[in-house]
Amino acid sequence: MFKWDALYNDKTVFSQYDENKKERAFKEIDQTKLVNFGITNGQHHVVVNLEKGSFIIDNIPLEFSDYSNKEVEYRLIYFRRVQRSIGTAPGMSSITTNSHIGFQFTENEINKQVIVSIADSGAFKYKIEIK
């Protein structure tokens, strides 16, 4: 399972879990100070940079020529989707969880988004959506 960390413009980090291992709510993030937002499962890391509109995926920088480095206000996108398949026989049911992380901005009254989707399972796959 992925956990998140938020890096603010004053270089402080706000983590999903505090020093006492108590979980914090996503809505507690101060989005006005947010520079980077990242998720990790300890093995894989995805970071979205909200100053540039770019990603770092497993230490590989990723930018999009029509979406990155613009003079716009980038806004964070982050959510998790859980899908449950129910089978008719024992052992046929399954649960799939995906994390979605990205950014959006408005240009010429059109909302544009770039989202990276990552499966939480051992079958680690990236899916990038550009809208």
C-alpha cells in the first residue's frame, strides 16, 4: 500500500503518518504551501511537482511539453480506487487497489489534467492519462 508525503515551500514535510504512527487526513494538507506531493510503497516512488507540472517516477524525471513549465497554478490530484470482483466459487473473488496522482490546471477556461495510475499489487504498472 502506498503512503503519501507533502513537501511545503518552507522545506517542511507533512506525512500521512505522524511520529506516533497516527494517520493524518489528506484534507489536513495545506495546499497553498504545497510544492511536491509523493507516494511510496517503500520500493516505488511517484512525486508530482506542483511548481513545474512534472513528475519523478522511480527517480526518472518526466515532463509533458504542452503541460509542464507553464505560468499557471498547478493543483494536486490524488485519489485511490478500490475495485472488488465477486466470483461464484470460493477463491474467485479479488480486490484491486490503484493510486492516482497528478496535477491539473486551467488554461483558456479549459481544465487540463495529467494523472499517473499505479496498481498497489505486486504487478506494478504505470498508466498515464492526459486530458
